[in-house]
Amino acid sequence: PFQIKADIYEEDIALIKIGNPVEITLIAFPNQIIIGTVASIDPVEKIIDNVVYYEVSIDFDNDISALKSGMTADISIITSTKNDIIAIPLSALIKNNDTYSVKILNNDKVTKHDIVAGVKGDDGMIEIISGITENEKIILP
């Protein structure tokens, strides 16, 4: 069976665990998302251009008959998922030293709310743990 080998930057490797699901897009099949699983993480570092990486092996969950050796893949390793959360665009966050806030429109008045942010998604969104409710209207810059 085919396997994907990917070099993961040392800052990101701490988030990855064996068994994490992986969304795979092959350049040859751009409209198809294939699911895989992290099979192994090499414990020995690999230095590429003076930067530390670790090799991760990813197994395909299904047999892909049209798969060929050497095909290029884009991968997204899913390290956490959350459901039923409030998420806003990262661009809406206002950073104030070590805290974050957002601007809210309420009855034609703009107010600033301090918020506690959670997990960042790779889709440009961020989880909001507290500070706003789901029905409030945020203002984007």
C-alpha cells in the first residue's frame, strides 16, 4: 500500500499524534478529499536548510486504485476538533498586549468586548471561549 511521507516543522510536531486523521488532496484529483491516518512519527530529527523537521508517515484509509508513486499531495493533519462552538474570523480580533477583544454592533452602537480565544482553525477562523454570544454581530476591520 502507498504511504505519504511528510516533513513536519518542529514547532508543529508536538501537536501531532499517531492515529490523528488526515485530509489528503492529491494534485491529480483536486476535487476529491481522501482520508488517511498518521501511522508513525520518526523520533529522529531531520535538518533541512538549518531547520528541524520530523518525518511523519501517513497511511491511506481506503485503497485508491488510480494512485501512482510520486504523486504530490497536500495534507491537513487534524489535531483537534470541536463542535457547537462560537467561531469568528481571525481578522476580527483586536490584540491588546496579552488580551484580545472584538467590536460588536448592538442597537446601532459599537462596543468593544474582551474575549477569551481558543483553538485556531486552518480555515481562518478562531474559537471564542467567552466574551460574546452567538447572536451578537461582530464588526470586521
